[in-house]
Amino acid sequence: MNPIQLIKNEDLSYTVIYYGKEVGYIAKIRYMTSRYRGFRAVSVHGEIGYARNLLDAQNVLMGMHH
């Protein structure tokens, strides 16, 4: 069993759960200058990170987890 769960929310964001506790949230974004799509990861502690894909955003959140 994987201790990390990625749950898709009704608003199309994602919640990351680690061993039953919320680690943070991920949402799709679009950069204004380049128009590229990406993901913003926000931890439950208020830290913010950015990634190019969903898996990388999940890894960013796990790196913020303490």
C-alpha cells in the first residue's frame, strides 16, 4: 500500500495525503508571460512551490513536509 494518496477535488484541485494526514494542495496554473501550464503546490504550513507536472508537484509537497 502506498502511503501517499492523491485525491482529486470537485474544484479540479488535488489534495495530497501522507499516512492519513493532509500534506497540502495542488492546482493547475498557467504562466502569464509564456502561457505554459504548470502546477502550484501549497503546503498546509503555507509554503508555496511550482512544478511542470502533477508528479513533480506532489514531490515538491513531500519535500516541504515536516
